[in-house]
Amino acid sequence: MAESKTIEVENISVTFAGGVQAVAGISLKLSVGETLGLVGESGSGKTTLAKALVGLNRPESGRVVVEGRDLTGLTRSDRLWLRQRVQMIFQDPLSSLSPRFTIRKLLAEPLAIHGLNAKERWPAVLDLMSRLGLAETQLDKFPHQVSGGQARRVAIARALVADPSFLIADEPTAGLDVSVQGELLNLLSDLQQRFSLGILIVSHNLNVIGRVTDRVAIMYLGKVVEEGPTREVFRAPKHPYTRALLSANPVIDPEHKRKKIVLSGEIPSPSKPPAGCRFHTRCPNVQPRCREEEPLLTEAENGRRYACHFPLESAA
Amino acid sequence: MDILRRIWRSPSGRIGLIATLLVVIGGLAAPLIATHMPNQIDVAARLSPPSATHWLGTDHLGRDLFSRGLYGTRIAVGVALAVTATALFIGILLGVIAAYAPTPVERIILAVFDIISSYPSLILALALVAVLGPGLLNIIILVTIVFVPQFGRIARAQTLTIKERPFLEAERALGASGSRIMFHHVLPNIVGPIVVLASMNIPVVITLEAGLSFLGVGIRPPLASWGSMLFDGFTYLEQSVWPVLVAGGMLTLATLGFTLFGEALRDAIDPKLRREP
Amino acid sequence: MTEDALVEIRNLSIDFATGRGAVHALREVNLSVGRRRIVGLVGESGSGKSTLALALLGLLPENTSKVTGSIELEGKNLLALKPEQLEHLRGRRIAMIFQDPMTALNPVFTIGTQLVDAQRNRHPRLGRKELLKRAAAMLTRVGISDPKTRLSAYPHQLSGGMRQRVMIAMALLCEPDVLIADEPTTALDVTIEAQIVDLIKDIQAEFSGSIIFVSHSLGLISELCDEVAVMYAGKVVESGPTRSLFERPSHPYTQALLACEIDPDTEPGERLVTIKGGLPDLVDVPSGCIFAARCPARFDKCSQEPALREVAPGHNAACWLV
């Protein structure tokens, strides 16, 4: 089989102990050189899905295929291989760094884990560090001794040390001030070009997603409700939830020109999702059919997909 | 060392450190410092007060109290260290297993801990002596059993909190194996508080061993033990206070020293633990 | 300074004692808040916006080492009040909504009990029954359905959005003159955030007091506030009516912040704008303009500190280029 540099997720579901189905049948594809955005609010399952791609969550059904290799029934060496190909950076960088390791040890560890020659690879690590704007003087510090921004860079460096093809970034800009948020996003796009990475960005920040991703998938209660090229989805959303999300996103509007669509009600608990369309309890366009029949994710033009019985007409 | 400097900064820590060093050096150097053999009997000089030959006097068999006290230090501190180290090792092992094992295993381990610690330590020790019999090795074994649950519980609790910390998940995502995560990332983060507990535990073990020896079920004569010295001293208290004073004084110095040292160590390592009972 | 100012902050400076020396958290801040206005305080971390909010409440941390200037509420200087008098004021005339309602709600009491206690200061003569009735009515007003059951619920039984509504209800039950909202939606999902922002707008319509809305989000501020004060490193660098400020951002920091906001309509692939450098050291504050070190338009004059100067009516910026 020809090696395809992709991660293919085929209809996976992840259920936690206690019966909460956090991810309910999702299919996605991520290729190298591409940035995919995963958007959703709390309870949407976006982080759970991201972790399933790194093998931190075991799907109860469906397949994850990384570069042609099926991850179901992984052996130990498979898992090691996978974790070299697909790396993750976590939401809170400081707490994702082992507190009693110096930065030097933190950066050397991935090499040791993957049996790479540390001496040979060290110059590449130093190069990566300078690319990320980390000084060598930081090497002997502990994570809590560097700033939050630097801890974030260390976490990114660690993810890239073993040369992965895919990077999963969970809320990479959460808690950042706007003046440094751009810096981090620029950095990610530089790294993507340099190492031709496939990047999955999980975020609730639509501005970030809209700006840096090629394609976007919108999740609601464990399902993808809409997917497609980011620009098109943002310009002309098909799913009422996507439209509401985009509308709720605060943008600079001192003259209050924009009419917001404010959804009523709370996000239902993922432990008992509504029957029919999962969004019907909050959908402004709800019809009787939506309460009974679950809409399927259907293909549309331009590689778009959406799951709605009554998709929105394009404005154009 | 930074930690030692921080201990030295508090007055009680300084006293504790000095007392602990005195006791430990006294014990280690006992053969060099002691003026007499600890079991050397001199019936002619029995129950004599301090003098030039017997610095701290003699006991009812005319044995030199200063030398016996020093040798008693070896027993006391030796037993305390052996017990604490073994209990620490077994406790951490069981605690970590309990934290990671499936629920039934965890329940069994916790139940054993509960059973052991539901008895007052002296009563349990006495019961175990009845089974194992007295003697140095048996004392070490049974006192260890008494103290394992303490360490096990705190090791489990620490592991459970560490287990939820995101960096372990990050390590897994990086591909780290279970044993690497355990030895490189879990253990170094749980030993701090446990070692502090262990240092505070040493005086408790010393007292317990002295208590057992006092009751005649601990270290067997003629080995010098503060507990048995105290017991003998009490028998002859009306004739001389010196045996009781020497044994009691050394016991006090050692427990006080280790306690103050342990408290200062705790404060130095983790200021957050302060003000806990 | 406006005629009908409800709150008037004059030359407020606040220092905190640290191991390295005094941190000058706020330096000569002037701000006036008119009745029935929503004033936004915007700035990044370290700008002093939360310190300002706490100072208004008289809840400055213990290591506060110096407070000068004045905060006047209808002509009465809050800084000159005794702690008991301040306590009396909080919960009657000034109320606060926190970012994380869980830190402000007591986990061991029911929502009902806490809403009743919140009103005790305001209505000391009313009985528990009466106060509960008022609480239930207020819950309905902030959009909580089935208030009777919610009153007997504990905070952890509610969702984040609902807890924030309870906080708002609690603040409103005090019938305050000044309502301070410190990043009230930061922890919430966007669709819930939109609901809360709507709620705050509704409240303002029937509320005779003023709202001070602290946020790092220029978007939210622009949508919600009548006036804005932009803070940087303990100073107000620009302030004015929202429209004027967003149309004519005049301080280079305000301009830079606006440029950093990601506009989803620009081409992907373009470099995102950032502000180079970091916050100045607030222990050893550099002389001259506080933003000079990071300012792209810096020139000779910036070594002296610029005062706030008028750009448009009511719109001031502290920059030599104005």
C-alpha cells in the first residue's frame, strides 16, 4: 500500500466509564501540510476526539488510520511508532511539563523514549529551540522558573523533537493576551512550513480558527454538524449552529450594526443528548422532523459536509 | 545545601539539627567515645553517682551509664532507621499499587491498612511480639508492620493527585512507557511529602521501641536499650536516680531532636504543609 | 469630567509590596463614570484593570503598600472610609460580578440562602420569606427558568452559565449604584457569553446605576460599552466614547491592540500582527511614556511622559502625537 501521509478517522465513537458518549461517530481526514480546525463548545467532545488521535483515548468503535496504519489493536511498538508520528500540545503548557525535570531533560526525553541518538540529534534540538525563540540559557531551568510563554514554547519544542508528521494543538491560544496570540500562531505556521506538518487546532476561538485553518469541523454534543473549507463555511454557514456560533463571536462593532443571533437555553448534557437532531432544543429554525429524525452528515459541493434537514440558504 | 540552610534559619530547626547530629554521631562513634564496654560489670561500683571514671554514674550491675547510653543510641537510631526505611519502601510500593490497581486490589490493600491502623500501635506491637517473640530482628519487623499503613496511605493519596496532573498524560502522548512514567515522573513527585513524614516518624519509632523494651518484650538484655535501662532504673530508683536520668535524658534528646528536625525539614521542603496538625 | 459623574476616580496610584520592592500597579489613573453608563476597562494581563476594580470595592490585597488619590462615589471619597463603612457600602451601593462564580458562591449554602443573605444589608427589615420571594423574582429576570427549584439548589448543581446568572441576580438584588463586572464571561462558551452580554444590556435599560465592565476582549467592549478606558501597565493611555475610540484610536497601544485582533476576513497566510517586547518592569518604572519601548512611532519627545490630551470631545489619549 502506498504510504499516504494522512490521519483518517473513520466513524469513531468514544464512550467514557459511566456511559457518557463524548464522541459519537465522527469521520475526519487530516493531511500533512494542512491545518484543520476543530471548533465546539464545552461538552462537544473536541478534546476527546483530539486525544483519540494521539491514542490517549481508546475508541469503542470505528478506526483511526495514521499513514496507512490502522490503530485498532495496536501493539506496543505500534503505539511507540504512532506517538512519534502524531504529537500533541496540551492546553495548559505549564502543567503539561513534568515539574521536576529541567528544560534540558524535558527536551531530551522524547529522544530517549523513541530510542533516537541524543548526541546526534542534539544540534537539531538546539536549532529547534532557537527557531522557537528559546535561549540556551534556559536549558537548566525548571518549568516553573520560566514565563508562561516560554513554557508554551518548550511544550511545542518537545512535541517536535522526535520529528512527527502531525501536531494536535489543544486550545493553543487559551489564556494568551492578543498581543502574543499572533506570535504563537505565526510560529505554528512557520513550523508547519518548515516541517510540513499536518496540524489539528482545537479551539473555541473562531477568530483564530478562521484565520489559520484551511478546513474546519464544527462539533456539537459529540457530532460533527458541519465541515468544509474554513473560508466558505465562515462566509456561508449551512448549519444553524455554525451560524449562531459565528454570530455570537464578539467582533469589533462599536456601532452595533450586526444583529446577533443569541441561542436560547443551555448546552444539553452529553450524558443524555436530545433525540433526533442534537441541536433541536436550541435551534431557531427547528421543525417537527428535527425532533424525531437525526440528520446525517451529507456531502455538498466544494468538499463541504453538513448535518441538517433544513440547511441555510447561501446569502449569495 | 539549600534545604539545610533553610532548616538552620529557624531556631527550633537549629536545635533539632544539633541534637540529631549529636545523637547520630554519638551512636556511630560509640566504640570510640565510650569509656567502658557497655556490658562490663563492676559490682563494686554499682549505682554510683557520676565520677571521674564513670562520667554519668553506673547502674545496678555497675555498668557505665554513659557507655551504655551511647550504645543504646545505636540500637534506638538503628531500629528507627531500619524500620522507617523498610516501612517507607513497602508503604510506597503498596500505596502506588493501590492507586493504579483495579478497584478490588485497591480495596484489599486499603482494608489491610485499616485493620493495622485500627489498633493502637503499642497494643498491636505487643500482640505481634506474642506471635513472633522478642528480639532485635522481630522488633524491626513488627514495628515496620505497624508503620506501613501511614506511608501507604499518603503514597496512595499523593499518587492519586499526581495521576490526574496533565503532565502524565503529556508524557503518555509523547510515548513514554509505564515504567518510565512511574520512575521518572510519578515517584519523584510523591517522595517529598513522604520523606518528610518519615523523618517525623523516627522519634515515634524510637519511643515505641523504648516502650517495648521497657515492658521487657523488646530488645533483650544484655543489649543496651534505653527502654530496658529505664526499666532497670525504675527498679532501683530509690537508690539512684542516675540510670533513669541518663536513659530518659538521652531518649528525650533523641526524640526532641528528630521531631524538631523533622518539622524544620517539612517547613523547608514544603511551606504549604505548615500549620497542619 | 462630566457633570453627572457617579464615580470619579482622581489621580489614583496603588503600590503593592513585594520582595523586590514596590510594584506600582496603578499610576495616576483618572476615570469618571456617569450614571446609567456602561464603562469598559480594557487591557492585557498586568495592565491594572483588575486592581482598579478591586480598589473600587475596597478589596485591595493585604500587601497594598500605598494608595494615593481619591475614588469618589457621589462626592464621598471611598478611600477615606473606615473598613466598616466600606463594608456597609459593598452590597448596598457597589456590587461585583466575578470571572469565576464558583469562587464567589459558597459551596455549602443553597442559592436561596445566599441570595437572601445578599439582600440583608439592603433590606434589614424584611423577613426571609419576603427576601426569598424577591430572589425568585430576580432569578426569573436574569433568565433562570423554574426559580423555585433553583433556590434550593447548591452552586455545583448549576451550569457555568447559570451560576453567572445567579451572580448577576445576587449583585442586582443589592440594588447597587455601581455594578462591577470583572471578565464575567471569560469562562463561558460563546453562545452562553452572548446570552450574558444580552442580559447585561437588558439590565442596563432598567437599571439606574452604572456598570463597569472589565475585559480583555475589545470585541465585547465595543459591543457592550458606552465608554472605554484602555489601560496599559497601570495607566489609562486612552479613554473616550466607544464609537469615537474605535473610529479614531489615537494611542499607538490602542492601535496596536486593534491590529492584533484577528479579523477573520483577511487573507490567511498573512502574518498576524503582534506587539514586540513585553510589559515594562512595574517595580522600576521607566521614565517617559510607558509604552515607548514597544512603540513603533517612538521619537525624542517620548522620553518625557505625555499627559492625556483631547482627541475629540470626551476622547483623550496620552501620546505626544495627539
